[in-house]
Amino acid sequence: EIIDIIEKNLKKDYNLNIHTQKINFNFDKFNGYNIIHDEMSEDYDSFMELIFSDILILGKSSFSYAAALVNNGLIVYHGFWHKKLNHWITITELKNNILKKN
């Protein structure tokens, strides 16, 4: 759902990459997206991609959280054991902001 919202409201070209470490990841659900199974790539490369992404949708992982701490783009926070920073937005806030614009 969050990917659909972002895709419908982006005004420029973009690359959408989904990073996962899940062995049982639902590839069918995300058919058509560039899915990077992080077991097949270097952690450094994945981490750098997260750091330099324009929009980073956090997974429930310390790895993505650490990248978000130094990312200068839009951070979309999905609640979990690490706390949200003030300048990050939640999925609900993102939905509400987009609905106000439309």
C-alpha cells in the first residue's frame, strides 16, 4: 500500500528497490519491482543504497534504522523497537499529507 501511494505521487523518474533478507519473502506480491535479496549482495553496497536513497521506507531492522540516521532524504517510519526521530514521518502522516494535497 505505501509503495502505491509513493509511486502515484512522485513527480520525477525514480528507481524503486526493495531490499530483503527474508528467505520466505513474497516475491509474487512485489512482482515487477527490483528486489534485492541482501544475502546475494554485500552489506556495504546495500547500506550505501539505503543511505543515499531519496525516500527510505524503514523495515523493522536495525540495519535500515542505522542507514536512516544518516540519510538526508524522506524517511518513512514504520513503528518498531527503535524510536522515530522528529523529522521522520509515519505511514499515516504520509497518507494524510498526500490526501491533503489531492
